Amino acid sequence: MKEYGQFCPVAKTAEVFAERWTPLIIRELCCGPAHFNDLLGRLPRLSKTLLVQRLKELDAAGIVVITPKEKGRGNAYALTEAGEEFREIITMMSRWGQRWAQDTLQRNELDPTFLMFSVRGQVDRSELPKKRFVLRVDFSDVPQEHTHARRWWLVFQASDIDLCVKDPGHVVDASMRAELALFWRAWLGYLGLADSAAQRGIRFDGKADKAKALLGLRDHPYERPLSFAPP
């Protein structure tokens, strides 16, 4: 970790928090305990070596607790009480990014896998239906390196959401075909479904109103509050 040589609360916090990838690791652990491969899957550009290093640093700083898995090899990683207090900082960073960084989205950042895991993690669990509801999602303009992730199924039921890359075999209640960049902006609240661009590039079939409600999409731009549902 970098040391600033100042006994100042801001400097001491920055020594722990301001390392590359550390805020994103903490962001993921705000969703609940995770295994090593879970974190790698949600942070695909982070190398195994650097993830190991960052987790050891966070453990040494009292931010993360490492416990052996109940079954099988490997460990589980979770935030300590001190780590949980970073939740407010992560939320503030999200709000700042929504307000001031929305025009910096680059095409090479359009990762449908990250997007869909974000959707699954931030859907309001209190609105989930008692009866299973299946939404199929098709993206029409996925970058070449992500063509394997063009189609997804979201299975909403009771208090859980399943995210599938293969057909789970259930009846599809609604489908959405969208340009990836447009849906990303609509999901973040930068774009409303009533906007002409969204109406051209995002199309729902079947029980569209139910699907939009479950996703929390709205007709007009809004600020989406960051939530941390279990992954």
C-alpha cells in the first residue's frame, strides 16, 4: 500500500481505499460474502495475482475477513464492521458518477455480463412476484469480444432472481431486445423509455409493463439509487 507519511484521517483512509481495484472489490463485497472466483467473474480485467494481493491487504487492514469455505477448497471473503462503513463512500461515488460521469462511457466498457450482474444485484427484492416471471433479454450491438453474452434470461420469483446464459426451460413471459448502449443508459437512469432514442432501440414484447416495473425502468431520466442485493 502507498504511504503518504501523514497522520491524517484522510491520508490513512486513502492508504487503504485508494489503491487501484480496491473500491470495486469493496463494492462487490457490499453485496454480501463472495468466493474468489465470484470476484474474478465480476471483475474480469483484474488479474488473479492482483486480486490475491488486494484481498490480503484488505485482510491485514481489518477491512475484509477471510474464512475457509464450509465445503470444498478455497475461502469466502466478507466485509468486517470497518469494511461495512465504506458502504456509504461507495454509494456516494455511485451518485457522483451518475451525475457527472455519464458522458464518459466508452464502447470498450460495454460489457453485457457486468451489466446483467448489476441488474440482478440491484433489482428491488421487495417487488418480486410470488409467481415466477421470466424475462428474456437480447442485445443487438454487443462488441465483438462479448458476442457470447448476447442473450440472457432473468427468472424472477419470490425473494430471488436467477440469471441464466442458457435457456432455463421456463415459459418466457416477456422479452426485451435492445441496443446495449441504450439499455445501459436507461438502466442507469440517464435515458427515459419515452425518449425517442429508447423507443427506437429498446423494444419489449409480451408482458412489457411488468418487465419494466421489475427492472425499475421509467419513462423519463432519473437518478437510480445504488442498492446492494445479494449476488
